Amino acid sequence: MEKENPKNSKKQEQLDTHKEDSTNKHLTTNQGVRINDNQHTLSAGERGPSLLEDFIFREKMTHFDHERIPERVVHPRGSGAHGVFEAYESMKEFTKASFLSEAGKKTPVFVRFSTVVGFRGSTDLARDVRGFATKFYTDEGVYDLVGNNIPVFFIQDAIKFPDLVHSIKPEPKHEMPQATAAHDNFWDFASLMPEATHVIMWILSGRGIPRSYRMMEGFGVHTFKWINEEGKVTFVKYHWKPTLGTHGVVWDEAQKISGMDPDFHRRDLYEAIENGNYPEFELGVQIVAEEDEHKFDFDLLDPTKLIPEEIVPVKKVGKMTLNRNPDNFFAETEQVAFHPGHVVPGIDFTNDPLLQGRLFSYTDTQLIRLGGPNFHEIPINRSVAPVHNNQRDGFMRQTINKGNVNYEPNSTGGGCPFQVKMKDGGFVSHTERIDAHKIRARSKSFNDYFSQATLFWNSQTPPEQKQITNAFLFELGKVERQEIQKRMVGLLTQVDKDLAKNVAEGLGFQVPDGPMKPVQGGVPADDDPADYEPVNNKQAVKEDKTLSMDFTKKGDITSRMIAFLCADGVDENSVKAVKESLMEKSAMVKIIAPHGGKIKTSGGSEIPVDKTFNTTGSVLFDAVYIPSGAGSIEKLMESAEAVKFLHETYKHYKPIAMDGDAKKLLKATYIEHLVESINQMEQGVIIKDSNSGLADDFIKAIGQHRFWNREETDKIPT
Ligand code: HDD
């Protein structure tokens, strides 16, 4: 893989000027005064009271007392990375945006991935939408693409956003539960807002519990406008496609990862970048000519709808490589301020009522979160394009504006800074003609709440459908009021009858006839609820394979984590041969053993142990390998932890490989009878000698990610 030099960008130079390096430096106060005692407060005698005049103590304590800033009201938990975006070809035909103007053009970026609901210290593996926000430091100013890993949203109008977020956050009475939608308030809201049904299907699929930030798609969600030099408008929907494919974990795994390593995604991103396995995402767009705006079965302005790739394919326009971790989490990842309204010439907004509301909310939230109007001056937020205007003052102003002129027009400042002449570029809004009444209403073209939820359901493989059904049983099972469960299942009858029936049965009641009229959710009091009756089956496309994660790119095992279960007496060659083959394909191997330090091989050599059964578990790995060695296998057979490791790996559909006699270990498990009769390659359990092609088969199996066709996984205790 050709590696981008992470240091090589204008943004990097700009950030470097703000960096502090304490190596070989004295400790000082913030005023630069050297400190020679950082251990004792100034006091009246050794046993006496502290003195107020101790400015060193006061300064240190005051700064500490003010260290925290308000966490984001949504998306508080996140992880960031620097990188570069490179355009594949000129998109000038559609947009004058300079970062897309020529093949090979590079633009520095900063990305922040996040969960939405959990607080800043919550677990990464919560079932949730993931934020995928990208800041492009273009030569024409900052462009923020503030998207999610799910292409549709919960609500159609931004005025419902505070209600949505209140309902999904912990309940106000006791601030429980944390980082989950599985409680009465959210499902009460969702069951009254039929427009949320589509996004719920996505969240309850594997998309809601990604394997890694590096292995999820990103979407701009709204339809945006691109505008070319001639002023011609084209509609676009943005997609980020990870080159490692889109992968999820299963719910049992997610819950265990949350206990074992709540930083799982953060660690995965950080370590991958440190190890040189730079995450890559291709930027794609679905392009719709302006004149085709109304040719779809849904409204392009409706953020609860996607354009099926079956109708409009995704055109790849560039690639983003994340190649550098932030130096300081707070300064960069916490203080980065995104805003869908940060656009550059060539990009414009549509009238999507959700997007329009977002254009207000983001600056407003930064004012409270970052403490004033100068957050654009924080190094991570600074544009690399020069900034000149007459905005002045405010909390924490950094820029020292010279001269006596802070207004325009002026004569004493030579008219500077002056407006850009049309011929010289600058941002020009699309001159869309609007001829309308001022009203509070939603277009009827937004009323089809269910057919894309059905499209999503129909596009899933049977194991994916089973996961969604189980997720409903978990989420709604946590709901205490049966009327809410029933109302929600009523909505599911509009998506798929079997889904509704299975969920109702699992919850212990009869499936309702159909949805209850949404007499409250989204219906203005003086409006006719009949207008809001859901219209089903309008969507012409009934199935789209790209909506299933099973359709994703497979075969690349770069950075996959492989556990080698070993104990004293392991066969050194059996470890070495497979380890080398895996590492050649850039997978990561960890030796897991019953004790720390080193294990002795049957040949008398020693192998360092990476983790013990006390400090890790199967859920933190993508696959497991059991090397041969009679002594090692005997010890593993006596270890309940080793047996559990194998059970879980099987239950979570992950590849297992065993070298020759290592298969004796199966005798201590519940899976022996299952494994005996299967087709090894088809079900991802490879039992062969390491010198007869085991590694090749294992690599192929890891590249498949999961083996959903395994039987009796429900019966395996873990
Ligand atoms: Fe939002 C943060 C994505 C609708 C109001 N949003 C935020 C972040 C992401 C999104 C990724 C975190 C950015 C970061 O990492 O700092 N939001 C979305 C998407 C939406 C969406 C894809 C629908 C298509 N958001 C949305 C609406 C509103 C907001 C309708 C309000 C009208 N969002 C916010 C916010 C946040 C935010 C309150 C919290 C912190 C921040 O902005 O900087 O303003």
C-alpha cells in the first residue's frame, strides 16, 4: 500500500504552529514564570494554613476547575483522525467546488466518528446510529460533510429534533438507561412517529453495531445541490464506502464488548492508524439531473428516504485516507466544530426541512459548547484559506486585527476587505425561484412512511432478518407499557406481516390488525389525520442488494485481530507458520494464554504472551486459531475460559482454525457434534494440518467475516 505522508499538508503546518512540546523544558505558570516547587502549597509554617497569595496554586486549581466544557447534546462520544482526500477526476461538469476540480487534487481532512445517544464516557458498542462528520480544509474555505452511517433519518422536520433527542436520551426522572433506545420514552415517541420506521429498521440491523469505524459506510443523508460554473444545478446524495467493506458484530458480542472494552471502536481506530493500517473511504455520489427531481416514487427532499442504488448508481469521485491520530484529544477531537452550513462555492442546500433546521442549530450549539463566537479560530477549526472580514471581538479572540477600519463600505481602509467580483468566484447561492404561502405544513409527497422500510427488510438475507427480529424483541422487550409495544408492532404490520407476527409472539400478544392512526405524532391539531394515513407499497423498487451488509466487499483481512489460544507445550512451528501467513496479509495476531509472561513450547523455546484469559475475550477478536501441541491442548481442555472462547467464536459466526490434533479441544465443548458434520469452508471451521494449506483456507474464511449458516448457535451456552 502506498502511504500518504501524514505531515505533508498546509493544514498540518498550521496545526504545528500551535503545538507545545515540553521535552527538556522547565515547568512554568501560564504567565511563563518558572516554578521550582510543584509539590507544596504555600503555607504559614509546615503545619499551618495555606496562603491566599499562592498564585501558583490558585492558577493551577482555577484552570483545572474549568477543564470541562459542555458535552455535545447529541454525538458526545466520538473519535477523530486526520487525513487527506484525493479526487479521482474533475467533477467540473457538475460542481465548481475546487476540491473536486481535478484528478489527483489533495485536500486535508479531519473526521470525527461518534455515537449519538450515549454520554461522553459511554460505550462504543451501543446500538445506535454512528456520526460520520468530515471537515475538508479546502483552498476555498472549510467544507463540512456532517453525515451518519445510516442513509435516512428519524424525522422529516427539524422542529421535531428536540423531541426525538429527549425521547431517546436517558429518562429525565432518574437519568436511565444510558446509551440505548431500549426504554419506554423512545418507543413511545417512535410508535407515534411512523416516519421513523425506516431508520429503525436500519438501526436494529448490524448497521447499528458496527465492527469498526473503519468498516462502516457514511451518508450525507439529505439531497444536496451541486452547482457548476454556468450556474447549472444537479442534485447529489453523498456516500462514503469503506475499502475494508461494511461489517457489524452480533448483539450478544456487542453487549460483552461493552463490558470488556468500552473503548473498542476508539482503540481500533487509534491502533489501526498507529500500525499504518490507514482507514480508507471512497466518496461516492448519486447524481440526479435537476429536471429529474420529481421522477421518483418519493420526495428527494424527504430525509427519511434513500435513492435505491438500483435506480441511481453511486459514482466514486475520490478517496479519503485517515493517516494521523490527533496529538491531543481535547484540542482536536473535542473542540472540532462541524456545521452542515459550512459549504464552499459549488455546493448548496436543498429545501429539505430537516437540513434547513440544521443550518440554524449547529452554530448555535457551538456558541454554548465552545464559549463564544470565535470557535473558528481554534486551530482544528481554522480554514487554510485566508480569513478577512470585519467581524471583531468576542470571548477568546485570537486574531489581532490591525488598522482602524472594522466596517464596510469604507474609504479610509481603501475599501478593504472588498467583495469578490462575480467573475472571480466566491459563494453565490442558487437563485431558486420561490413562490409560496407562508404555512406550517408538510408536503403530502412525504407521507409514504413504510415502503422503504419494506424495501430494506426485503433486501436483507434471512440471518439479517433474524437479527432485526431479535433486536426488536430486545428493544421492545425492555419497554414496560404494553400499549407502546402494541402500537409499535402495529406499525410493523405495514413493513412485513411475518416480522410483526414474530415480534408480537415473542412479546406475548396477538399481532394487531394494523397501525393505530397517528393521531398525535406529527399531525397538527387542526389538520385532517386522514391526510397523514400511511401509503404503502408506493416504492417501485422492491429489493436492492446494496442494502444488505452481506453484499459488501469481502476478502481483505487487513488489520483483522486473530487470537491464537496457546498454553505451555504448544508446537512452535504450528504457531509460527500460521502467524507468518496471516501477518503477510496484514492481519494482527495475539497470543492468548492461561498465564502471562511467556509460554514454553514443546521444543523448549519461549513465546511471549500478549493477553491472558483474564484480560481479554473472544469478542475482541475476528477469528481464533488453535495451534497443535499435546501439552497445550490438554491445558486448554481444562480451562473453562478457553472452552468459552471457542463457544463464543462459534456462536458469533466467526472463523475457527485448528491445527491437526488441536481438534481434541472440541471434546471439551458443546460444538463437537456440530463441527464434525459440516463443510469446513462453507461454515468457516478449518481443521487440517498447518503444513497442508490450513493458513490459506483460514485467510479465505477470515475474509468472509462471518458464517451465518452455522447451526444451533442459539443452543450454545457462553
Ligand atoms: Fe446533527 C451533531 C449528524 C440532524 C443538531 N449531527 C451532529 C454530529 C453529526 C450529526 C455527525 C456530530 C458532529 C461532531 O462529530 O462534532 N445530524 C446529523 C445528521 C442529521 C442530523 C446526519 C440528519 C440528517 N442534527 C440534526 C438535526 C439537528 C441537529 C435535525 C437540529 C435541528 N447535531 C445537532 C447539534 C449537534 C449535532 C445539536 C450537537 C453537537 C454539534 O451539533 O456540534 O447541533
